[in-house]
Amino acid sequence: MTNSMRKYISEKKHWAGIAGSARLRIIEKIESGGTWIQKLGFIATLAITLILFERLAPAIILGALGYIVLSRMSQPVGRVVRKVVTRMEIEPEPILPIPAPEKSNVIPISNSFSPAWKGMDDFLKSVLEMIRTQFDFQTANIFLRESDPNMLVQRAYSTTTRSVARLATIRIGHGLVGWVAKNKRPIVVKNLNHEGRSMGYYRVPGENIASFAAAPILVDDELVGVISLDHNKANAFSSPETEEALTSMAGMLARVLGAEEVMETRTREADKLRETKRIIRAAYEAEEIDSAARDVLKEIVTLADFHSIACYLLDQSRIPSRRAAIGFNGIEGNMIKDPIMKRTVEQAVLQCSPFRLEGLALQAQYRASGASSGIAVPELLVAMPIFFRGNPLGAIVFEVMDKKILDDRLEGILDEVVNNLGGSLLRTYRAAEAMDNSQKERELIKYLNELVLADGVEEVWEKLFSIFISRTGATSAAAFRCEKEKFTIESVAGCTLRESEVPRDGGLLGWTALARKPVIVSKKDRRRIPIEDGESFLAFSIGNSENPRSVVILGSNDRNAFNEESCEIVKSISEVVMPVFEIADKLELARTAAETDNVTGLLNETGFLKRLGMLAMTSPVSVAIFKAEGFEEIVSEFGRKESNSYLRRIATVIDSFAGRKAVLARLDGARFAVGVKENIDSLSDEIIRVVSASSVGSYQGISIHFISAEASSSEELSWKELLDAADSRLCREKRNSAVGAA
């Protein structure tokens, strides 16, 4: 209420009182006037009767009658006067204009604590000004508890002296102020000299204090502060009145400070919740785990002046790897800080709580890592672990040059962030993994469609090699079929092989078949590698993990061509191509049946050319054709059954001699083909000698002799031209022998 309003109301009450008293006096005068009329009427009537009749009795009778008549006449007059006065009382008074209140003097009803003061210090000063109106003191102080629970700090004072100590700090239990704080009881000391105890706060020389009074400020029975008064005169404060007044003042302060503390707590919680939501939202909106870690760090660095900050996540082997970092100061900073931060992450995850390195311990860590003068050593290094449902995911590590930066607010926000970040990072990781898996599945389906359309095992390998080379960066590939005692070459692309057959129990192929997972090796690896050219190799198996079908080796001229991603690619592809190979193997089996001679069990011409092509992948080859002269006589003399039996006997002799290192086939009639990797000159002569000396050299009196012709790829002939060249030479040899006989 403003001063003008107070003045208006007081004047209104004053004039209302004056008007009321005037109305009462008017009514009393009118009523007293009626009594005098009655008295005068009686006397006048009595006098007139005595004069006229000169008798006393008639005069008295007539006077009484006049008195009665006048009394009756005075009552209506009184009623009229009262009605007039009453009507005057109930008539409304004129409404005077009320002055508008001043805006600076209005306190909003919604919040009684604002804006009556600008801040807590302003409020405390206003309380001291109110105390000044009720007490005579030399100095009044308000002490409040700060961050240290054992200390009180002077927050406000009011003094009449020019020299008084300011910003006093009092330990609870020290002096009279400390006694009040410790015991939570008010105190009044009338003569401080007789008390023998100090107040607990400092005074300048020459300042005399004789009286003292103080009361604790309690919020929910918890000490918040102390309000104290002192005076340079003894007995300045009366015990009950001062104690009661200070206690009531302390209660008012307690209510306000309690409300202020609740408001600050709510503000801090709202601030923590707001900042945490902002940071966590960055992880939720990221598309993959590395961008999520990077976005989280970008949001965190806005909270304080960090020297550096990094996010480490654990891999499948529980080894921390840095996924994002800010402020690492170049390559040297990476080399020095990364090992230190990894160790702090391991310690934080191990003890399930933040791990701190500071002071001399941190300096020793930096010196051990080889920090030069160009790398600034921070005052504090903290790793805060990230958990999700009790499982460690990693940690956020940050450096600060000033330890004061890590205050309660920042530490509370960071603690809230790491406690809620695990779920968002895991969600982002799973979403990215699901997206990546779906993309891989689409690629695998596309690859399988291409492989299913392949015509035969060799074409499957050609397409599969092109996929492996394009996805991994390899430059060559080779596939080996797993058999009982050895690995035999199935297909090769872009490389030279040392050997086409490898023992099952040795070398890189055997190791890969036993390891059941992709293996990365270098050229200097001690395990035998069947590929000659290349600096690094990636070997993996295809088929059942317990009984693999094939082992593939990819080679590259780059030493660092293969990594974990390459292993994941070949593993995912090799796990789904087995059905394609099963179909191709069945088709291959059907083709093999069609490529086999029904009489001898050897290959026919088609099968021979195919096997010869596979043999020519690793080295030059040679082909020889043998023909049994006189076979037509056996057919005409003994028939089809005996002739077929004779052909099977020839096939058995040739296979027993040259089958292990050669490809054998029956072309037609009594013509047989032999393909080997070396020069066939000596082998051809040996085969003719062995066959001629065996029981097939003659048949029931019919003399049989063998002729042969050879062709080699060293003669600049392709493997497909070898059979035709050998056949032409055989015909020429037969004509020459016929001409010689004639």
C-alpha cells in the first residue's frame, strides 16, 4: 500500500467520525428542545388561567391539558427529525478518485519473494534494515553456511562504526557465533567482558563490544546460518524480548532461505535435465556409432572450457578404442595421450566409477609417454565410465587445465550424461548394425543370384573371385578342394602357384581348415603358402566349419590390404555360398558321368580336355596319343564283348603305370590319350614298352603293336590345340609305317 493510499484512508475515517458526532448532537438538541416547549406551554397555560379565572384549581387543570397537548405535538416533530437524520446517514458518500499505485511498490501475489529484492544479498540487507528499526545495535551480521559444512561466511552486515571487519569466516563451534551454530540455540550476553568468550568474528583495534545477541537460522532443523547483534554498551539487549525477536527474524530468514534453496535445487535439477537431454538427443539422432560419439562430444564441450575430450568404446575383446576426440593437438598429442587415456578407461571400467589422475601422478604419466615441452600437461584427467544395465561400454575422458572447472554443476551433468548415454549409444549401434546387415543381405542376395546363374563349378569360382577381389582389394585368388589326405587346386585367378597339391596336415591351408576363421598372414610367415606372388594373404574356408569343402587364399601386393573388415566380408559371403556349390557339384557330378568312357571307366575326350585345362593352370603340359594296331581284327574275330574286355585290360595297364601323375582318357576305338605336366617323350616310350610286354601285347594269336605321337605346350601350342596336334601326328606316323611296310 502506497503512502498516498494510506493518507486517503486516514482522512476519510477522520471526516466520517466528525460527521457522525455532529448528527448525534443535532438529534440531542432537537429532543431537548421538545422538553422545554412542554415546560413553557404548561407555565403559559397556568398563568393565563389564573388571570382569566383567578382560581388555582381550573388553572392547574387547564395547564395539565396544555402540557399533554404540547407533548403529543412534539413526538411527530422528533420522528420527522430522526427520519431526516437517518436518511442523511444512509445516503452514500461521494466516491473520491483513488490514486493509481506505483509499479515499484507492488509485490506480485504469485511470488512473494520477487521482486521485493534483486538477489539474496539484497534481501539480507533489507532484513538488516528492518532489524535496525527495532533494535539499537552497533553492528548486525548475518552468517550463512557455504560449501564447507563446518564454516560460516559473513553474507551481510549493517554497522554504525567506520571500522569493522568484513567478510569474516567462522568455524562452527568457535566463539559465541560458532556456539550458537553448533548448539542451534539463541544466546543473549549482557556483559561480554564478564562472559570471557569472543564473538567468533574479527574486530579492528579500538572497537569496543560489550553486549552480544544471536539466534540460529534453521531449515527443517538443519543449520543454515546465524543472525547476530553487538553493542558497545553493556546491558544493551534484554534477554527475553531480544531472544524472541531474533528468533522470529531467524524463522522468517529460514523460510525464505529454505524456499531459495528449494528453488536453487529445482533450478539445478532442471538445468541438469535440460543439458542431459540435449546431449543424449545428439546420440539418438546419429546414424552410426562414430558420428554419435562425435556429436556427443560436440555438445559436451559447450558446458566448460575443456583442454581435450575423447570418447572410448570397448570392442569385442574389451579393449578400448577411441571413436571420437576433440583437442588432441596433432599427431604427437595422439601418440602421447592415447595410451594414457586407454589406461584410465580400463581403470574406470574396472572400478565402475570415475578414475582421476592429477598433480604429480599425471605429470609422471606424461613424462613416461615422452611428452615434450610442446605438449601442455593438464591439472586433471578424468575418465567417466559408460554403462548399460551393468555392462561396461566405454568411457568419456576429458582433460582440464584448471581443476576449478569441474564444479558441482558440471560434475552432476557429466555424471547424468554417462549414466544415460549407454542406452542411446547401444540403440544407435544396433540401428546402424541392422541397417548394415540389411545392406549386406541385399548384396549377398545379389551375389547369390549371380552365382546361381553360373554354369558349372569353374564359373562359380570365377564370379566368386571377382566379388572377393572387388570387395577386399585383393589382386589374386586361388581355391583348393579339401580331400582326405591333400588339397587339390580347383580354380586360380591372377597368380602363380608353387604347387597344385598340398598335404592336408601342413601349411597355411591346413592351418586355415583347422582355425575355422579367416587368417591374415604376411609373405614372411613360416607356414607354407602355395601362392608365389604377393606381400599379404587372407585365407578362409568355405563350407561346414567341422568339414570344410574348400580353402580360398586371396593375395595382395599391399602389406596392409587386409583388415578386420575384409575378414567380415569374406566370412559373410563364404557362409552363404555353400548351397550354390552343392548345386554346382551335383551338376558337375552329372557332367562327370557324361565325360566318362562307359567301357574302360577312363575319361572321354570332353572330360580329358577339361582336366587338361585345369592341369595347364599351374604349368606347361604335354599330350600323347596311343593306338593299338590290330584291334579291328579282335573286333571282327571275337565280337564286341571280347573287344571291350581287351580295352579294359589296356586301360588298367596304362592307369597302373601312369595314372598317379597323368590324366588318362579313351578317345575312340583303341586310341588312348595321356596328359602330363612334364615332357612326355620318355614317358611315352615307357608306356609303349610296358604295354607291349604285358598280356595285352597279343590276343589269342593276334599280334598287337602300339604307336604313339606327342605334342607339348612348349611348342607354343595352347592346351586346347595339343590333342589335335598329337592326333595329326599319330595319323602321319601310321601312314609312314604303312608305306614302310609296303
